[in-house]
Amino acid sequence: MDDTLAINVARTAIRDGYNTGDLNLLCSVLDDGLVNFSDRSQSWWGKDGIAKLRGHLAQFLEENQLKYTVIIIEIRVMGDVALEYGWQVFDYSPKKGGAAQLIRERYMDLWQRRPQGWRLISHITNLDVPDTLARET
């Protein structure tokens, strides 16, 4: 399997983990030294951070129905490291009723080749904002 495809497969584990609530699947591609700089949340890293992520996601998925979509712009492989970036969309609604939410973020992920395969070592997001430049008429 080529590197780009292998990273796509790893990304699919993240997507499917979110969408099915399978936190073991989602976490299966996270590196033990993962650094997370996600927008709208506390920064965290390492095994302790992954444990916090699992706890947060378990509670979130207990309370909400989630559809996670990822739009990959590029995966750039540079030896044993790869850069992936694009958009991710979290479309969720409370299971007990209430307004649905749609959050669209830009993301940049850094992957590292490990003996067990490609692992996510850094995740950075920020809220996607609409283009505000004036359009010519």
C-alpha cells in the first residue's frame, strides 16, 4: 500500500470512529505523543491527553448524534513524515432534542510513520470563516 493510501485509511478510522462512536477505532491511529491544538478546546498531549479526549468524546457521543465529514485537500508525504490538511465538519444534534449544530473547521495534521503504520502526531484546527473580501461586480 502506498503512503498516501495508508494515511487515507488511517483518516477513515478517525471518521468511522466518530460516526459510529467506536473510540477504540478512532484512537487506534493516534500516536502516544500526540499534540492537539484544536480550536475551541484545551490543548493536550500524550497518553494523558488521549485519555481526556476519550472521556470528552464518550460524554459528547452519549448526549449527541454526530455526523463527521472530512474533506482532504492534500496529503504531502516527506519521507517518514506527512502533512495533511483540509476541512472537517461536525454536524450534530442533541439526542434529547434541541437545535442541531454545524461546525466547519480547517485542519492540519502531521503524521509519522511508525513500525505499526502511520500515526497522527499533531492535530491543529481553527474555525472556518467565510470570505469577507468585497466581490467585483
